[in-house]
Amino acid sequence: MTDSMSSHTQVSSTATSPTKLCSRTYKTASQLFLTRRLPESLANLRPILTVPSPEDSQTNGDHSAAVAPIANASSTWRIKVWNFYITLLSAIVELGPEEGKNQLGQKEWKQMATQVREGGIWEDVVQIGYRGREGSVDAEVVYVLATLILNHSSSQSLNQQRLETYLSSYGQPNLDLADRLQNASGDFQQQRISATSGADTPKDLAARVRIIELFTLHVLPRNEEWEYAREFINLSEVLDEERKELFLQTLEGLKEEKERGELRAAELQRAKDAELERRRDEERQRAEEEASAAARQQPTNGHKRNTSEVDYGIEKGSPRSGSKGKASRSADKSPNGKATPRTALSSSSSKNSKKPVKPEPRASQVRAVALGIRNLFKNLIQNISGNPMSLARTLLFLLGILMAFSRQDIRERVRKVTGSAWQKVKGTVGMGVKVSYI
């Protein structure tokens, strides 16, 4: 389809002027572009942007005149077609790999994306549309080309080089006499504007100012050429003093904004690093605490068993010492309350010994009780730290005891059991006294 359309366009171009051919093609391709039929729009546009083969362009045996129809069109339609073609390429690149593969094919889309991102499109425009003359490219086309590369290329080195070449060669006269004679039959005024100084009209001057603005305020700052941009603005002959002052102020504002952005990025990076370090410290501290808690838990269990055994020994020994003291004191007296001859004999001999010995059982009981209370609290603290649930169980146990003793029948039962136990103890002590008396 593309080949037949191309051949049809080349055949019809013999009877149609390049300007009319470009205008008709532009209208058809733009309608397809508005309906997002990008491959068909590109296929319709390519014939007027392609140099015909020598066989198709042979005219009286002269093969040197083979140029694309766009090169012989008027300046107005040449600018429209090139700007539209560049916009179409930008839209195709923005499709992305997946959609571009679906619409154009992977190989063709990748080739066109590379041509745009690496700046090859600029060389194609110069060679095909302007016969290799860099300074003859229309200013509007240069601006659109530079904007395309600025938006799609990661590096602006090629863009800077192309704009420098264009600005240095802008307005140089065309010294190719044969080419000038060949184009003399066309629109002379349009050819004169494209081949001589581009600042002849206010429109061309405004276009060149836009190019300088793009070059100094967008391309050079992307390449970190701040001083070069400042010097270019100061030495420019196209800019007046008011525009120079405005451009310099804008350039300083862009530089300050970039520096503030770098500072903000550095602060954000430092905050992110500090947060990451804080999280690492917390994780390290948590791991150390868990390790130390695990190391304390094992010897605590063994120490708990040892203290419980000691407590049980104290609790079992303390009642015996009290009962022995009571039995010894009751055994010294007779049933009538009078001392027996044995006690009378022993009392005279043991008066001196009982005075210092008598307080010892009471002091030992006090120490035993204090030690037991201390061990009880120590054991309780260790149990709580080792097993927090033991505190809850202890509280529930005490609460149950209090609730049980709050009932009158239980209190009466406990009182009866305690009274019977006390009567048994008194009987046992009395029997001991009688035995000792005998």
C-alpha cells in the first residue's frame, strides 16, 4: 500500500507543482493524525519527504536534480509540512514500546525512536528539505527540532552542537550558482528569505529570538553551561538591552532554583539515611534486649527452685522452735503452779543461763520471719519478672481467699477447725509436762 501510494505521488508530481502536492498531502495526513491513525498519516507524508530514484527523476539525462518535493515547495508549506512531520514523530515516540510495536512494528518503532532521541532527525531535515545547507533551515523548523530533542533526549550535547552550528551559519548567502539558477523559476521571494538573512522581517526576528531563548535558557542549563549562556546573552546582536536583562534574570532564577532543588534533594537523602540508621539501631537494640532476656531467663528458673527449698526449710523449722520453748517453760512448773524439787534445784543453777538464753528463741523467730518475708518478696519479684502471669494467678488466688472468708459459714468452719487443732496442741503440751515431771 505504501509503495503504490508513493509511486502514485511520484507520477502525479510530474503534473503537479511541489507546493500543491505538499499542501494536498499535508491536509490528508493531518486529518489522519487528528483521528489518531498515526501509521497511515506517516505513510501519506513519506512520499513528499523522500528523494526519488534517478530513474523516476530523470529529466533530459540530468540525474543531479533529484530532490524531494518538499525541497522545492514554498516556504509556507515547507514549514507546515516539516513541523507536522516532527510533531507526528513525537507522538509516535510517546506511544511507548508496547503500543508502538502494535501500531508500527517493533523494528520500525525502535528505529524511529532512536532517530529522534539521538538527533538523527535533524540531519534528515537538513539534507532532504534544505539540500544540506544548515543556515538555510527555516527558523520555525529549527525551533521545533530543538524542542523535540529537548523533550525526548537525555543528553543535550547534540542539541547544543546543532544550535551552535545553525546560529553561526544563520543568514550566510547561498554561493551555489547552479542551485540558485535552478530555483529561480520558483517563488523568488520565498527562496530569498530561506537563503539569505533570516532577520529580514519581524516574523523572522521573533523566530530567531525564540531560538536564542531556547538555546540559552533550556539547552545550555541542561548541560551545566551557565557562564557560557550568560556570555552568549550579553554578546548577542539580535537581543536588545531589555531582552538581555530579562534573559539574564531568568537565567539566574533558573540557576537558583536548580541549586535549591539540589539542596532539597540532599536534605531528603540525609533524612532518609538518618531514618534508615535509626531503624537499624532500634532493630539492633531490640535484638540485644531479647538476647539478654533469654540469657537471664535460664538461671532465674534454677535460682527460683533453690530459694523455694530454703523457704520451705525455714517455714518448717520455725514452729518447732516455738513449740519447744513452750514445752520447756511449761515443764518447769508443777500442776499446782509450784516448782518441784527438780525444778527448784535446776532453777538455782540455770538462772544465770536462762537470762541470756531466754531472748534467743524470740530473736531467732523474728529473724526467721524477716528472712522468710524477704525471701517471699524476692521470690515473688523473680516470679513476676520471669512469668508475669504468676502475678495474675496470685491475685486471683488471694481474691478467692478473701471471697471465701467473707462467707460466715466458712469462717465458722475455720474457727472450729482451728479450735480443735489448738486443743490437741494443748493436750500434747500437757502430756509432755506430765512426762517430764515423772
